[in-house]
Amino acid sequence: MGYNGGMQTPVTIFAIAGSLRAASLNLALLRAIAQIAPPTFEIRIDTGLGNLPLFNPDLDADSLPAVAAMRDAILAADVLMLASPEYAHGVSGPMKNALDWMVSNTSFIDKPLVLLNTSPRATHAQAALRETVSTMSARVIDDACISLPLLGSGLDAEGIASDPVLRQTILDMLQRIRAFF
Ligand SMILES: Cc1cc2nc3c(=O)[nH]c(=O)nc-3n(C[C@H](O)[C@H](O)[C@H](O)COP(=O)(O)O)c2cc1C
């Protein structure tokens, strides 16, 4: 991060979509962000959410490879980006499962975090997510959190990335992340 001999060090982002659906809008949004992002960002999209066991505090988290991999990816990133669907006015089960696994390690503590929402009407899940990550001591970058009207759009990652309005909203969001540091 910051300036180093005139070269801007990339901001690294680890991004998790809270949906296991192949045609997930939340995953499509993350893919679009990775496509659009200038080289001053390095974006890694999580592929391990579905490999996490159901949260059970009796299990030794450190000995579970999927849990350790997610923890290490979050710890290594400058920014954590979360995009969760709303199911029945709540955060998706897979996303909440991941968050519960991360409570007992240090990965969320003081971690700059951005919340993305693919449906502006899905306010309950966003509010719950914000409450949970704040309780886990993450630092939500408020002005970089965005809601995009993607539900029902039929757009995939390429469609999102090539829509001029969506593209500009995403670039503005990335600029606000950059300004945070
Ligand atoms: C079981 C179920 C419950 C849902 N409940 C809500 C809801 O309470 N509020 C809402 O805005 N959308 C709701 N939706 C719509 C999803 O949030 C929407 O389909 C979203 O795109 C799913 O995320 P994905 O495209 O990343 O898989 C629900 C969808 C399903 C399948």
C-alpha cells in the first residue's frame, strides 16, 4: 500500500460471495470488479466457502484446512470484500457459517472491510452483516459499501463490467477503497 519510489503498491483484496449458486449474482459482481479493477489492485476471489464444514465449536478450527485457508487469505489481504445474498431477511447460511468460523481467530480484527449488495431492497441481510462484522472488530469502509440493482437484470460478470453506469459505480468504489489507505 502507499507510495514506494513513485510506484503504487497494489491494494490486495480478498473477496467472498455468500452464494454457492453457479450463476450467483454476488459472485458475478466480484468477477466484474476483478475484471474492471486497475492494476493498482490485486483481487482474489474466494473459492472455498462450500468446503467449510458446518460450524461446530467442538472442532479444532486450526486443524481444518478449509478454515485455515480462509483465515490466512483474509489475514494476507489489505481489504476483505463480502457480497452476501439475502435469504428470508437474513444473511445466507454459507456466509454466516464462514463468519462464525472466523470469530475465534484474529483475521477480522481491524480488517478494512467492504460490504456489497446486489439488491438495494435486501436491507435486512446487509444490516445483519454489518452488525456481525462490526462485532468481530472489522473496520467497515462505509463510503465504499455499495448496493447495485442487479437482481432480475440477467447480467453476468461481463455484462456488469460492460454496463457504463455499473462500471463507473465500481470504479468509484475502488477509488474510495484506495483513498481509505
Ligand atoms: C430461499 C430464498 C429466500 C430469499 N429471500 C429473500 C429476501 O428475504 N429478501 C430479498 O431481497 N431477496 C430474497 N431472495 C432473493 C435472493 O437474495 C436473490 O435471488 C439473490 O440473487 C441470490 O443471490 P445469488 O444470485 O448470489 O445466488 C431469496 C431467494 C431465495 C432462494
